Amino acid sequence: MDNAIYTYLAIDSADSIVFKLSIYSHHLSVRQLRYVQTLQKRGEESPTCYVKINGEKQPLENPIFFENSRYDIEWEFHQDVKNVQLKHDLNSINNAFRFNANKQLFTGSIETANDIGWFTLRLSYEINSVTYPFDFAFEVLPSKMDLHQDLPAMYQDIDAEYPLWRFNLAEKTSQNVSDSLSREHFPLFWLAQFQRLQEDFAHALNVIANSPHHRLQTVEKYQKAERMKGKVPERSAMKIRNDFKNGLYHKRYAITEKRLSADTPENRFVKMAVVRSSQILSKFDRTLRQENAKNDRLSAAFFERLHSWQKPLKQMQHQPFMQQVGEFQGLMKESLVLQQRSGYSRVFQIWQELKHYLNLFENQTEISQKSVAEIYEVWCFLALRRCLLALGFKEKFKNKANLVESGDFSLSMRDGIRGAFHFEKDDIRIRLAHEPKFTKQNRTLRSFVTPQKPDIFLEMTFPNQQRYIWLFDAKYRIKTEQEQGENDDIEHVDYVPDDAINQMHRYRDALILLNENELNPKSRPVFGAFALYPGFFNQQKEKNPYQQAIEQVGIGAFALLPTPDGDHWLKTFLQEKLLGTESLQSQLLLQHEARIADHGTQQRVYSNLVLMMALGEDRSEQYISDFKQGKLKWYHTPVATFRLKIADYLASEIQFLALAFEGNIERIYPVKRIEKLKRSQITFEQAGSQNPSDEEYYLFELNKPLRLEQPILGVPQLDAQGKGFRHSIKLTTLDKLDDKLMFDEIEAVWE
């Protein structure tokens, strides 16, 4: 291969080349440009990047290791080597490499996917029967987010609701973790701390084994008089003489002597730390081997390393002096030995860190975390919750998804729709759930063909139990390619990939609401489906590139990041949809996205909707005459009459016109057809007047009218200046006109 993005020469003590490490990657410039643009948008400069070679930092000229990238890696050995192995914790990484003994090449490739953080490749090789290790580590950077600003903010939000969920046992990469929110026991943290401290621990135990602490202790024992040596205490001597006078020659007498003993409180403490650590590691080893038998995920190198950590602990337990040491009962007072003596003081410090692992803020512990895509998904769910709270919804209760310890000691969520946040405001109830699953077996909300599992489910329920649903999917991806004919400016504007939008269409089409009490028991309750993606915009000033699609068809995407205005578009959308007038439910039904009917059909929210309004001034005598005789065929009114973005849909609902003349309504006209025309296109015959204006009007074609038994009185009339027309407008239904004689008595269905 040519054009390596990184090379390194390993030199031995004789200045001979041992191997050459080369790394290759395609399309690196695209990743680098995206990374630089991401930082520039935030007003930041690219930080200095480096790799670690056997723990020592080596700076890089430019960042070269990114998420969702493939890297081909080659070790070219210049000496005769054998048993070349990669010892990563994951089998999938180790199995991607092969050694060609003939060419003395060790090659393979890695896919970084959405795993960010430190990626460590541990190489082992033999030269002349001597094994040499080589550790090469590099930091995988996110190209769509700021590793050191966006991610910590996400971690903080997630930890507040789901502590410890984001940590895993072993992944491709690991990250530094410095503090914890609580001191609750989490096995992975303990293991991560032990990994950091185990070399120091083993060294300290070796120091203790070579020079264990002893203390002079008084020992009492019983001996016959003839076996006693040295000077005998006077009291004991008198007792012996008296017994001999009485012929008691075989009696035993208590004597005390000083002995050096290893059974000290300090050694008991060391034994406790060793035994407890050994027990925990043994449990890890045993449990993980059982779990690994199911999927063969963890490598032999991982278990070898786990075993190597246990070896010095077992050796310590078998030390001769340890056989004299009893059970640790606590320390009655401070011990200078544990605080100052070599070996003992380090064991004491290490145990305190293991005991409280991440509660010491200054510690830096490397531990694997879930992929950034998983992190982003859960953060988006919590960001939606935060938006609802900001809009004034009160969180009534929450059935948070349970965190269940998996077989590899990591935590996973379960419960889906049962694990949800519940909100209320103005008698409107909202349920926000993470990853609900809809299948053929669901009773009310069902997917009839294939299971559907959207990331985020938001359901609004009105007092009449009418339900409306919005779905969201978190997509940690940015569009980098487009089909021929598309003209999105993907170089300067962040878009979500096309397949993410296609998934939103599938969600909306797949989910069916069932109500067996209705004559038509099936309906589509999903009003909108939206992707959430890490696009960066000045959302206060810029327009969402998906705004038109969201308004027209209820499908689109929102950029969402933990920046000061990173949720502005989403919050504004929720405010428009979830907050509003008393007729919010009707407004939702009249939205563009709710009114797209099957071809050849029409959807209606209201049955028998009636528009009540005054006839208007300046009409021809023939027009007025036709009206009075019940022969009127046409009526027109400005589109601006309705003062709504959704005026067309509301107008299409109107089935009857109740036209007032001189304050009275005598007839109701069925509407045959409605057109939207410029005023200049409406003829004199249709309007009763001529007007060259280009203002848009609705033209109603009318059928023969229905005459009311009793006219409706009190319809507001125009004043002397021809104003007050809007006061005569009211939207109602036929059934609400029954037995009503006065205009003010009639209930409106739309304000």
C-alpha cells in the first residue's frame, strides 16, 4: 500500500529496525473537513491530537482517527518473529488481523463505527523465544459533535436520570471517567479501578511478602517444672516448691514469653484486601466466561489479563506468614505501619480507592462506554422531556425504564412503553416513552405486519380520550451523499440521511389504532414522525431545512444538540402543537399533515359544518333579488376572513352557508363546491359586483336552500362605514341550530 496516513518505526537497543507500523484510510479528508467545520461553527480551534506508544504520548500533525471510518493497519517486521498476536478485549478485533510468516507481515483492519474514545491495540510478538509487548493507542474523535463539550453535557443529563447506564464492560474504545454521582456499588467501576491500580497493588504485595510486619506478642503456655528454662518468676518458684513438698511432680505451670508474630492488625488488613479482591475477580472471571460461552464476544487475551491480575493475589494468600494471620476485625486506632511503612501504605491507599472507586475526583479511570449513537438516542429522549417541562407541563409521575444488570455486569433498559414519563396541563395528558415495541399482538396500537420500535413515543390524550401520537427517532448521522438530481447543499448545511426520513414514513404508515367500539375500528393516530440528528445551526436565526416538509406532510427532522439554542426548533414545534387555544384538538385535526386523504376521498373533522355570515354590501339588484327568492347560486368571501394558516382545510369542511340579510337568516344553502380564485376571476354574475383585485377569495357554488321554520335573528350588521363584517361570522353545525332563535344563542365550534 502507498500513502499511509501514519507510520512508526520501532528500533531496538542495537539501533536495528524491529518493525514498521503503517496505517491507511480512504476519504480521510472528508472526515477532517467535517471535524474542522464542527469546531469552527462553535468558535473553537482544533486541539492537539496525539497517539500513545507504550504509554508515551506522540503528537500528530492533524487529527486522523474518526468515528465511522475504516483503517487498514500493517506491521512490517524486519526481524524474524513468531507468535504475533493482537490482544484486544474483543474477539471481533483480534480476528480481523492475520500474520503472514513468509512476508513477516501482520495486517488487518478496524471499523470505528460509533465508538469514540481511546482505541488500544496491544501487540505481542516473539524474537529468539523472548516475548515483547507493544501498545499503540489513538483517540477516535466524533466528526459531528464536540467530544469535550457536547458529550460531557449529554453524560450529565443521562446520569441524572439513569446513573451508570452508559458504561459497558468491554468495547472497542474506552474513555476517561473522573467522578460519580453516588457511591452505589457498580461492578464495572470497581474492575476499571482495579485495572488501573493492579500493577501497583502487585508490587506493594511483593514488598510486604519480602518483609512482612511482625510484632512482639506475649504468649502464655503451660510446662512441667523440669522443662522450664531460664529464670523462673518468684511466685511460680514458690508454687513449684510447695507442690514438690506435697508430692505433686507432674503438674504443669503457666509461663509467659515474648514472640514475634505476623498476626497483626496490619497484616489482617492486607489479608482482607487481598481475599476480597480475589473473590471479586474470581466472580468476574466465572460469570463472564459463562456469558461469553453464549456469544464468544470477549477474547482469550481479555481472560488471560483477568487471570494475570489474580495471580499475585493467590501467591500472597499462600505466603507462609499469611497462614498465621487471622480475620480482620477493624482497626482500633490509627496505624503508623499502614500510613508510612513501604508496601503497607500503598496497599492501604489502593484499597481506599477500590472501596470508593470513582468518588475521588482526581482519579482518572478508563472504562468502556456505550456507543455515542446509543448515548445520543437516550439523551434525545431526555431532551424531549426537558422541552415539555419548559413548556409548563407538570410531570405527574414517571415509571422510569428499569436498569437491569446484564450478564456482563453492564446495565440495560427494559420496559419500553411501561417505562414512561407522564405529564399534564389544562386537562391534556402526555405520555413520553423510550423504545416502545408495537407488534401484531398489541391490543390498541398495533403493527399488523412487522414489529416497529421507534426510539421516542409522544402521545397526547384529550379529555374525550381522543389520542394523537408523534414519533421521533434519534439518528446520530449526517448526510454525506445524495442521489443524482438532488441539490441539497450538504457541504455547508447539515441534513439527516435519506433513509432516516424514509423510516419516518414507515412508522406513520405501519401503526394502526384499534377501537372495537367504533363502526370503523381502525384509524391512523400518528400525526407526525421526525428524525432527531446532531446538525449544528444558529436555530434562533436560521430556518429548519425540513420546516416546509414538517408543515405540509408531518414528516421531517429536527437538529438537536446540547448547545444553548440546540433545541429551539424542537421546542417551538412542540409549543405550536401542544399549546394553544381551547380548540387545540380541532386545530390538530385541521393541520396539513392530518388532512392528506387517499386519492379520490375527502376527510372531514366536522359533520354538517355551517358557516354563518352576513351577505355583504354593494351587490347588484339581481343578486339581491335571487337571494331573497332563494335562487342564489354563488357566494364569495375573502380567504383572509379565516385568518389562519390552515384556512383552506377549514373552508373545505364547510357544507352549509347560513347567509344573513338585514340581521336575519331565513335559509340555509347546501354547498355544492368550493374554489379558491383571484377576485378578478369571479364574474359579475357570480359576485353581484365587479372587482379587478388579485386578492384570493373562496367562491361557493350553492344548491337549492333549506328554509328555516323560524328565522334566526340578531345577526350583527355592518355599520355606516361598512365595518363589522367579522362579527357576523360564526362556525357551527346543523344540530346546534335546533330551536335557536337568536344569533348569540348559537354555540360555535371554532373561534
